[in-house]
Amino acid sequence: MCAQRQKRSYTDIADLYSKFEPTLRAGLYQMEFTQQVFDPSGALLDDLTANGQKNFTVSGPQFSLQPTDLGNSYPPPGHSGLFEFVLPYIQLNNPHLPWIRKLDTSIPKSDDLPWLSLLVLQENEWQGDGTPITASIGEFLTKSKDIAVPKIDLQQIEDITQSCKYIELSVEMFQTHFPKPDDLRWVASARLQQSATQGKAIITARRFPIISDPQIHQQRYACYLVSLEGLEDFLMPTTRPESKIRLACLHYWTFTTINQTGESFRDLLKNMLKNAIAQPDDIWLRLPRSLIEQIPEADRERLLDGYVPLNYHTRSGEETLTWYRGPFIPVSETMEKPASKPHYTSNELLIYDPDEGVLDTTWSVSSEIGKALALQDSSFIKELLQARKWWVRSLDKASAFEGSSIDQQLNQRILNWSKLLDRALSFNADTVVPTQQRTAWRRERLLSRPDPIARLRRAANDGELIQSIQQGKSSLYDNGTTWCGNRVKFSDMPIMYLIPNEHMLPMEAFRLFHVDPTWIEAMFDGIFSIGIQTDLDEIINRHIRWDYTANIDIPVFGIILRSALISGWPDVHVEGWRQGRRLNLLSDDRRDNILFCLFDEVPDMITITEDQDDLTYGMNTDYTIGLRNVTSSEFGKIIPNGETSIQGFISPSGLIDITAMQLHLQSRISDLTGINIELNPVTFMLQLINGADRGVITIS
């Protein structure tokens, strides 16, 4: 067995684009045309030459977006969570949107720059309650003495009375958030998924919503999708006379970052797997070896097989020691259960070891558990008793003419009746029948009367008859079959019966186990022993039990975890694999900080994966990222030993020096792969994909 931590890989296939430029950007265009006419000899006819021009406008969103233009945003609007180490982003349902308008060409590489940007502000950085101001477009573009507005020609706006939303920032804060124009191109990209009919554009923020003061429990943030059109002068390092600047806001949402007081999912998972590697003998569900080293060999062997010693109070009042083992065992071999026979109390399943003078109560306890589970569910008991009555009626009806045809039976009965009638008529009313003769007649009648119980018993052992009866049982057992299926998943069963000693499963640990089929069989012995009084009941019960349990998927292997992962991340995924094939997960039972999963086969690998609804970007809690390969053959795969710190490129307030960071990542990837590479916006954001953490347990 070995355990390791890796990033979860995604199987979704998409084409990624650094820029998804439309055929024509929004703006005013002039089309010039010339008409020339030639005679048959090829000479130009000057008098027929004509020139002209036509102005036209390509429109596009400028001050607002339609709701259909907006896709998912992260963190989710209004949510609170551990968002310190993820970059906020917004998806746009039109992949052309970030490049549908063009910034001033005086900025280097302005063709690659998006006109939209995602601005992230702390609560103490926004004005008022942070809600954008609503005004007409004309009012928004009206310049005042201390407030700069975008340089946009009002003549090119169709209706300046339409409303828009905007925010005001100090020029100093604007230049803090937008220090370098070239940074803009690194956080906008587009992707087209093969399964989708239309692509999406993604605009990512350049700020982590961290809580810089450890004394603060939470911090509110606001995200503003702003337009930089007409603000090109402010993107260049220069001194401005204005103190404030207005930005059109096309979308806005808020969220709250909560300070992480405990360990992260990654830390908890990493420590759990690290402990498993350090103590490989203790990954199976049994008492730790450190607790049983000094115990005599015979008892130690039992403990290694998953047994625990328990105090046992006998019915006669004595106290003694007994062994017990739950259904989850650390070995694949199980003790063979004796041939099934009717039993009426769980004590009949006690096993006595004469060599040690100790009882094994495993099957007795499992039988008693099964009986208790059944008795607490009145609907199941009612269905079970109804099934027995149905079987008795069916057997009685099917065996009514046992051994012969219906016509033969009727003829025989008529013949017997006629003989009795002739015998009765042979005596007249005056004849006195001796008492001895009457007694002999009664005895003869009793001895010749058929035994209905014997007939039913013979019918219940008739294979062909049983097969014909079973074909007509219809949906008699639908509810009970589901109920029995849940019992083999151990739903609602107290954890102390599954894990009889808490030292078998310490905190922040996982344990592997096989499922004991004889324990399940003994549990069903208890379930179906209810109401059994005669040997006929037992014979009928065998058929009922087969009907209930024949098609149930019995688990054979499982894993159980006890960790803050379960309570802190309730949607953590556990999957079993065998030769690259995902196994059928029969049960996923979560109880506070305990989770156990059951599989229908023995896996060769089990994965524990953090839940993640969508792709996010960010870093680990220790300010590191796992570098990914950008060469065509290995594109997107994690580079071994490629974990790199980016803390030096993040300011105390969470702002990122993107240009410096991408140069550093580019150099690191080149060094690790031995190939000189050059990052583009897609491959840069690829490094920041915050894939869900995954732990891998290999079983050999």
C-alpha cells in the first residue's frame, strides 16, 4: 500500500484561446468603394468611373450587459466561505465580449488588451455601501473639476439618456489596481468546450481576497466588472490633476471571505496520508500494533484478525471475557459458519473455544442486531408476516390435489362417499350399534384423515411446485427487498457495532477493511427468525429469505475515514478503482466526522477528492501552486516536483504583480522541463487552475 497526494484532473475537453477577437469590433467604420468600367479592348472609360464612401456602425455592449451575457461568477454572489486563496472571476456567455471594443492604439500590444476588467475592493475601499451609482450615460460622461471621466465621443452614442451604473475611485487607487497596462491581457481568455454550442470568455481578477489582519474573522469584498474604454491615459504612468475617476460598471456582486481558523482540506488530507505511509501496518481496521505487542501470541492473532475483547454478562449472572468482531474485518478470510439450522435465540449462535475457555459472540450479536433492526420497523414486520401467510395459502392451494389429477381426485372422493353411504344404509333405525364398534369407526376415520401440515411440508420441499409459486409472487417483496438492501449497507446501524473499539479508528485517519459475509448471514438469521415457531415456518422462511436477499448487492470491501474532512467538507468524494475502471459505490454513509464507503469489488486504488463544482483559479494555503506542463504532448499535466511559491508576487492586500509572476513561472517551467517556453494568457492561467485536491491510496 502506498498513499500520495495529487491534483484532481479534469476530463472535460475544451479549446483554449488567449484572445477571441470578433471579425469586426464595435465602432464607427467608413467603407470606400470605386467603380471602373473597361471597353472590350481593355481601355478604361474615365467618364464611367465613380467613387464613393459609406459610413456604418458596428454596435456592441458599452455601458451595460444583458442578463443573458452573464455566466457564472466566483465566489458565488452573497456567499461566505474560505475564499482567501482563490481568484474571483466571471464568465461571459459571449466569447468575443472582452475584445469587442478596442483600447487606444498608443498602448503597446493594445490589440490583445480587453476593454473589460474585474476590480476587487475591500469593504473599507468602496464608497457608501459599495453599490454602483445609477445615472444617465450623459450624466456619467459629464466631467467635473476633480473627477475624470472616460474620453468617449457623445456623438457616437445613440441615446445618452439611457441609464448606466458607475463607481468612483481615487486616481491613486485606480493606478494601484491597474499599475501596468500589459497586465490586462494576462487575465482574460476564452474557451470552447466540445460539448457546448457556444464558448465562454473568462475574466479573472488580479487580487486575492485575503484577510491581511489575522485578528479579523471575516472580510467583505465587492467585485466590479468595469469598462476601461476611454481611460487609456490613466493606464499609463503619469501625473493627473484630477483626484477621482469614474468607471462604468457593467456587473457587480459581493461576497465574504472567512478567516480559516483550522487546517485546510489539503493539509488534513496530506497529514492523513503521511501518517498512513509512516505506519502501513495500521491502515487496516483493527487495534494498532503498538497496543498489542506485549499480548500473548494466541490472543494477538485474534486481535490482528480484527477481534476485540469485551465483557460478557451471562444470563446466570456471571461475568466473563468474550471476543467480538464487527462486519468490517482486516482480513479477506473469514471463519466458516456452520450449516444453517433453525435457531430461536441468539445464544444458539455463541461459539465456545474449549482451548481458551472463551466465547465468541460475533454471530450471536449480529443475529441480535438483525432482530432488533427488524422489530423497530413495523412496516417490514407486517410485510414479512403477510409474505408468510401468502406462502401458506399458495402452498395449500397448489397442493390441494397432491399426487394426482383433479379428475382422479374427484372420482376417488365420490367413490369413498358412496361406500360410506352404503355402509350407513345397511343399518336400520332399530339396529343398536355397540359402543366398541362406534369407537373403532372413529379411530378409523381419524387415521385415514389426511395430515394438512405434512402435506404443506411436502409441498414446501417440492422444487417444481415452489418454482411455479414463485412466478406468481409479483411485487410481494418490493419494499422488503429495499429494506434488506439497506441493511447490508449498514444504514442507521450504530457505529459501535461496526467499530467496537475507538482505538481501531483514531481521529484524522482512514482504515481499509473487507466485509465479512458470515456476519451479514448471521444478521439475516436474526431478521428472519422473528415469528418462527414450527419446522414448517422454517421451511417457508427459507424461500422468503431467498426472495428477499437473492438480488441484493453484497459489499466486499470498504474504507472508513474519521476526520475533520467529513464535517468541514461534507461533499468530499471517495471513489474505488480497479485496473482503471471505476467501481460501483454501494454505500456512502456520513455521520458527523465519520464516513465509510462500500464497494462491490476489491479495488487496487481508492481516491479521496475535494468537492468542486466548477473550475477555479488560485493557490494553496501556503502560497504555492503546482506547475503544469505547456508542451503539446504533456499539456496541462502536473510537473513532478513543480510546486512553486508565488508569495513574493502578492502584496499584503492581495494584489498580484502579474508581469513579474508570469516571467518567474515561465523560467521555472523551462528549468523543470528542459524546454524553453513562453507563456501566453492561456498557459499562464493554466498554472493557476485550482484543481481539487485528491489523495490516492494504492492497494497491493
